[in-house]
Amino acid sequence: MRPETGMAEFEGLSDHFILRMYEFIRDEVRADVSSGTRLVGRPARDRAERLLHEINRRGLHCRPIEWPASERE
């Protein structure tokens, strides 16, 4: 993880806001899949990974985003 990521990146943000940011990315991925486009790229996936790490660090729960096959590593 890069130095500017992790706890400091999300310091001061509420649990609710962190979860909503993650869900927003999930909604964008779903929209891409349903429209057959690819607007959500690697930067959004990287942000989602950092958010999920923070969600787990805080002991919160959510389902991981199901990325399209073309986006999986």
C-alpha cells in the first residue's frame, strides 16, 4: 500500500460515508455491466480495494464488489 493510503486517507470519515463510497463504486460497476460499457477503470478498482481494506479494518461488513471478468486480475 502506498504511504498516502490507509488510515490517514479515510481519517475523519464516518463508517456510513466509507460504506456509501464503496457502494457507489459497486453501483457504477453494475451500470457498466448492464450497459455494456467500461467507464469504471483501474483507478476506481484501486480505490475500492483501499475502501474495502478500511471497511475490514473498522470491523464493518459488506459484500465484495463482483468485478466483470475483463477486470479481474
